[in-house]
Amino acid sequence: MQSISNYNLNHKKIMYSEIRFHLSAEPEVEVLELDEVDTDIDKEKNLVVFNDDVNTFEHVIQALIEICNHTKEQAEQCTLIIHYKGKCVVKTGSYEKLEPMCTAICDRGISAEIA
């Protein structure tokens, strides 16, 4: 019986020393470096024009020509897409470039947003 308790006692000492060893070891630290900052501002945005039941084809075509510098053909094609699909990306670029265009289109009573 005495040999069993010595065994248990010795076993506990071994376990204690293993735990102590693991606790005293220094943790590994992985250093991550950020190479490039990907912000939402840097991404290209879309100027989207939406269909409505108020504005005429000619009004939308003229707005796209004057505001977005579209050719007559581009403006006509975008207007047809707006009419049949409900919306169309009429211009892409930075937010700073598209914001004045979006405001000008909306000022003419045409629904638009930057997405």
C-alpha cells in the first residue's frame, strides 16, 4: 500500500513539474504586417441612375450628355437600359468625381445614387 501512495505522490510531482515548465515557457508571438491599406474611399464607385414614370427619354439623355459627358449614342443606350432594367451604371470613378455629377442629375429631378 505504501508503494501505491509513493507512486501517486511521485506522479503528482511529475505532473506539477510539467505544468510549471509549460507556464514558465515564453509564448510565441506572430507579428503581422499590413502592407496595403484597403479603404472604401480608394475603391471605384458607380453612379447609378434609376427609372421613374416622370422624366422623358429626352430629358434623361440630355442630362447624361451634359453632366456625364456621354455621346448621344451612349446616353441613348443608358436611357434604354434604365427604362427596361430599372437602373443603369452611367459612370464609374472616385466618389469625389461622381458626387457633383450625382447632385447635378438629382437637381434635374432624376433619381441617382453613388454605390
